[in-house]
Amino acid sequence: MKLRPFSDHPRGVFVSIDGPSGAGKSTIVRHLEQMLVATGEAVHVTAEPSKGAIGGLCRELTETTKGYALACLYAADRYHHVDEEIRPHLEAGRTVISDRYIPSGLVMQRFDGIDPTFLWQINAAADRPDLAVILEADAEVIAERLHDRGAHNRFQLSPGSSHAEVHFYRQATERLIQAGFDVLRVDCNQRAPEQVARVIRDRLTSFFAQPASTS
Ligand SMILES: Nc1ncnc2c1ncn2[C@@H]1O[C@H](COP(=O)(O)OP(=O)(O)OP(=O)(O)O)[C@@H](O)[C@H]1O
Ligand SMILES: [Mg+2]
């Protein structure tokens, strides 16, 4: 177990992985988990929408619900996810990796025309990850990967969705950095998923090595 900054008791490290659909989040999370487990870390992998009751509603309603209602539902799931799953695992000393978190909440409902400031506000009280990883790739690259893999939801179907998503992610990333989030941007255009996972692992290793604060 590690002592984290801003905490006087041992807790794990919370890492979120976001980025446009097809950037490789789920693939990279799997590699990262394997790498950390191999070095003896206790790891808990999770994803949003969560496996909880509100996450189930998100999955059920994403295709048929829009705008403010869906944005608030996803934010509600995020708070529930933190309370019921993320915090307990962190408090047990595990590294928690979440496949999507606040950054996705700042991006996905932009497709339905929701104002970014509203999205920021409804996510403002969610626990900050210790490290927010943003996977970056050109729209053409992720559009091709999505074409090969197949779409997971309505946001991935419209022509030009990858261009719009890359643009929304750039804006969200700027906002996170301005707000003081610890953000790691990783270029995934040329790197294989294992290489991307290694970049994140290396960043986490130095993070674990930071001197702890007990204030
Ligand atoms: N760095 C990479 N280089 C080449 N192909 C990749 C890379 N990362 C992922 N892929 C491939 O791209 C596809 C999409 O990856 P993945 O499903 O992990 O993306 P995702 O970001 O989780 O997408 P979604 O937001 O839809 O869940 C998969 O077929 C995966 O094998
Ligand atoms: Mg995925």
C-alpha cells in the first residue's frame, strides 16, 4: 500500500483512461492491468457506465434518451460508481483503473448539443483521479479502427463523429489541465497498445515513487 499525497492513510492510486471511441481504451486497460499485476500491484479494473444499477440504466437508455436527461444520468452513475466501487477499492489499497471517467462525461453529451460548462458543473464534485490519461489519435486513424471493429453506440455511427469527438476531447483536455488535473496525454496513432500501456505504467511508477504527504 502507498501513502498518497493529500491523504494520511494508505490508499491506492486512481487512474482514469479516456479518449475518443476506437482510440484503444479497453485494449490498453487490459495491457496495463497485466503489467501492473506482473509487478505485484493489487489492481481493480472498472469501467463506465458502471456495473451498478444506474450504469445499467445508462446502457439501457443511451440509444433512446438524449441531452440533459442522459448527461445527468451518466453523471449520477459516476457519483454512484465512486461511492460504491472506486473509493472502497482505493481505500483497500488497490490501484483502480477506470475505462472512461470524467473526461468522457465532458465529451459524449456534446454530441447532443449540451453546453460544456453545464457538463463541467454536473461532474464537478466527482473525485479527481490521481492521473487522468487521455489517449489521442487522429480522427482518420480511429475512424478506420472503428470501421474494422464495429460501432458500440449511436455516437459512433454518424459520419464525421470521430472528427467531432477528437475536437471535443481537445477542448475537454484543455479544461482539465486548466483546472489542475494531472493529465497524461498519449499519442496512440503509431504506438501499439502494449507500447501505450508501457508509457502509462512508466508514468505511474514515478507517481508511486513520489514522496508521500501526511498533511
Ligand atoms: N494502438 C493501437 N494500434 C492499433 N490498433 C489499435 C490500437 N488500440 C486499439 N486498437 C484496435 O482498435 C479497436 C478499438 O479499440 P478499443 O475497443 O480498445 O477502443 P475503445 O477506445 O475502448 O473504444 P470504445 O470507446 O468504443 O469502447 C480494436 O479493434 C483494437 O484492437
Ligand atoms: Mg472500449
